Amino acid sequence: MNSAQLDLIEEDPEPGSASMDCPHCNGTGKIAARTMGERLKALRLTRGLTPTELAERTQGIVSASNINSIERQTNLNPKLDALRALANELDVKIGYLIDGEGDT
């Protein structure tokens, strides 16, 4: 993750800044997501990845359709190895991905 992406997630935005316009940040500069699917999608979009690109980065552990299912909340119990691979590729702790707790 580059420093600009970290700024989007971790710092409060300046009024009029690009992070104020982030649809996943509610104007705070921090990802505001209530569900695992919302957090996954927001993290993926913040990093500029499609589901297919993210799936490719997991080296076959997670498919694009599985990512879509998690994001749409039709798969509410993804396998632990899938969550580990997604958290690793998105550079967040698995706990944050699962329940929003802890640091990104």
C-alpha cells in the first residue's frame, strides 16, 4: 500500500480533499463499513482493484466470484484461508476484515 492510500484510510481529510469525496468514507477519510462485505469492497476499491485482479493476487486461493459473494453478503461464512489471503493482499489484519476491529 502506498502512502496516499494509507492517508485515505488513516487520516482525517482536509475539507475539499479527494478523500472527502470517497463514497466509502462518509466524509471522514476513514472507511465506514458495517459488514465484512462492505469492508472488503471498500478496501478493494480504495486500492483500485477489480474482483478479478484481487483474486489473481491471491494465487488461486480466492476466486473473483467468491469475492463478489462476500461483498454482496451471499457468502457470510468464507473459509479462513480465503480471509487470510484477502487480508494479506489488502494489507490489513484479518480481524479488521472480519469485524472492523483493530488497525487496518
